[in-house]
Amino acid sequence: MTRISELEERQALLEGKLSQKGAKQFKLPFKAKRVINKANKLPDFIVTQYLTQKRDIRFKLCRIVSGNIIVINNKVHKINPKYLWRYGKQFWYIHREIDREPVSNEDYEDLREKGRDTDSDVPLIKAVLGAVQKPSAIKKANWILILVIAVAAIAGLIVFL
């Protein structure tokens, strides 16, 4: 597979993703909505999006114990108002099964030090979008090349006949 064909395939893939019309907005699953509605009626409970080690996502209704602790599947997790996530009017915590602290944006500086932040992705995104737009010039150059070869072939046939 040549480099040009690889770029054309990548271009087609990226253009397909960019041109998807009618992309649907994320909607909460019915089970999550049901748990959130129950939490609105019970003052000592919070909604938790629980990420398991088996890569499942479960919405759970958890009772707050002693002000800042919840227990999920006999595992203790902390809650903190700074780590609250919001979708529309609904609020909940995101906990991983293997971590006591909720998922948050507090470790931003650590991510920057490790180079895992997305702030440095801007040049990469521009390069990818540039690669998507530039192959159209390659297609024009290919047509010009085909036209030149065709004219040369016709001229060669005329000369030899």
C-alpha cells in the first residue's frame, strides 16, 4: 500500500467523521434517569457513576455515611463537592472501583508533567486537518498527470501511424 493510498483512506475516514450530519447528542440511559429521579426524592442519597474493573458503567444510588463517605459493594469511597460532575440539571460523582477518590480534574498539573494533557494536541489536530484538506490538491495533480500521459500517448500514436 503506497503512502498516497494510505493518506486517501485516512482522508476519507476523517471526512466521513467530519461530515456526519444529524449526530445525536448524548442521552442518559433510562436506568440512570430512574436512579437520578430517586435521588431527587431522598435527601441522604447521591448518584454515583461507578466504573468497575470489568469496564462496566453502573449508576448507583448511594447513602452518605458520616458526611463525606459512601460505601459501594463493601468498598469505601470519599465524596467532595469539588469533584461533582454535571449533565444538564443532574449532578453526580464518578467513582472508579479501584480508587477511593472520585474522578476529577484536580490532577491537571500531574498530567502536564507526564505529557498526557490535551493542550499540546492543537498542532497535531491542525496537521491532521491540513492532511485532510491537502489531498484534494493531490487529486488535481493526479488528473493533470493522467491528462499529460494521455496527450503524450495520443501524440505518440499519431507520430508512429
